[in-house]
Amino acid sequence: MTSIQIIFLASGGLFAGILAGFLGIGGGTVLVPLLTTLGYSPVESVATSSLSILITASSGTVQNWRMGYLKLSQVLLLGLPAIITAQFGSIFADRIPSHLLLFSFGLLLLLNLYLVQVRKNITQNQLTIEKPKFNPTFARMITGSIAGVMAGFLGVGGGVIMVPLQILWLGETIKDAVRISLGVIVLTSLSACIGHALQNNVVPLAGILLGTGGLVGAQISTRFLPKLDDQVITFCFRLLLALLAIYVFWQAWLQWTIQGQ
């Protein structure tokens, strides 16, 4: 690994950690394209992203637990089905062609564009949300299962979908939803990382560098970014998602042309 790669990995982890702390997401939306750009295969990028997210999410979860904010029972109801489905996701990611894996990730980025706006609308209208009529246990199992598949298959924590679903289906406040989501991300990323490691897809050093940068970035975001305008941050993040989606679709096309030769 060259010095330039080390700098890029640490910087990328730092940026992903800032996003994670401010938006309550795992950061995989940034990490997977970064790893692909640095020459790692799509499945290696997904697997290594899971290791990085595990490191970053664990730090935040431990802090929430020490402060008494973590609802362990709710984390487990979401996390236990996620552990199982993450294994299926990791197996599928290892077997699917590289261009289809990248194409799926590009679709996820486009979905995130919509979910970011949904989350913003939910947050602004938190007091007007009616009590959900779903069975809480069933709703948590479905939400956790979706997050697990996303973690194993696409190398993301799943927070971008877990947070709005918890609010809509379970009536959680935005703060509780983010904290619970972060705890579940620890379980999903751990399961996904183990599944990928068994298939030799994880690049340990790259994951550790990204995760370490993520730890620093999360601390920065909690101290400084809340002072910035929320609309500006949301606009910049959505612009980033759009640019990353274009880039990932282009990479998928390149992989498809290479495999077709």
C-alpha cells in the first residue's frame, strides 16, 4: 500500500465519519466508491466498508450506552434478524457479477437521495406524526432484516433507511431512532464483516485506516457541524450522492464492458 493510498483512505474515512455523525448514517455510501477508485474490486470494497463502519459505529454506540441513551432491547429486536440477513447479503455479493453489484449500489445512492428528503420532512413534522398501527415487534424485525441485507450486500450500515422507518412504523423520535440505528449498525456490520471475511473479501489494513479516520470525523461532526446551516449540509450531501451515483454507474458500465470482452 502506497503513501498516497494511505492518505486517501484516512481522508475518506474522516469524511465518512463526519457524515455519519451529522446524518446518523454508516458512511458506506462514500466508502465503497472510494475503495473502488483505489483499485479494490467491488466485492472487496463492500466487505472492507463493513469493517470500517463497524469501527466507527461501535465508538458512537459505546458513548450512547455510557450516557444511558441506548435502548438495548430495541436494538436487539432490530439487530437479531439483521445478523441473519447480513449473511445472505454477503453471500449474494460474493456471487453476483461485479457490474451488477456496482449497478445495485448506484440504485441505492439514488434511493438515498429520496430518503434524505423523507427524513428531513419527517424531522420537520415530527409532532404531526400519528401513532403507527403496525405491530411493533413485526415492524422491528422487518426493518432490521432490510438493514441486514443492505449491510451484507452493499457494505452500508442501513441507517439511512432504518431511521425513517423507525419513525414512521414505530413512532420513535428522531434522536432515539438515530441512537437505536447506530446500535443496530454495529450488529449488521459485524455480521457482514464476518461473512465477507470467511470468503476472504475483507482488506483489513484499508478497513482499519478508514475506520480510524471515521472515528475522528464523527468527533468533529458532533462538535462543529451542528453550528452550520442544515439546509446547506443537506443540499451538499444530496449533490454528493447524485455525483457518486453517476460515477458508480460509469464504473459499472466499465466493468460490464471488461467482462464482456
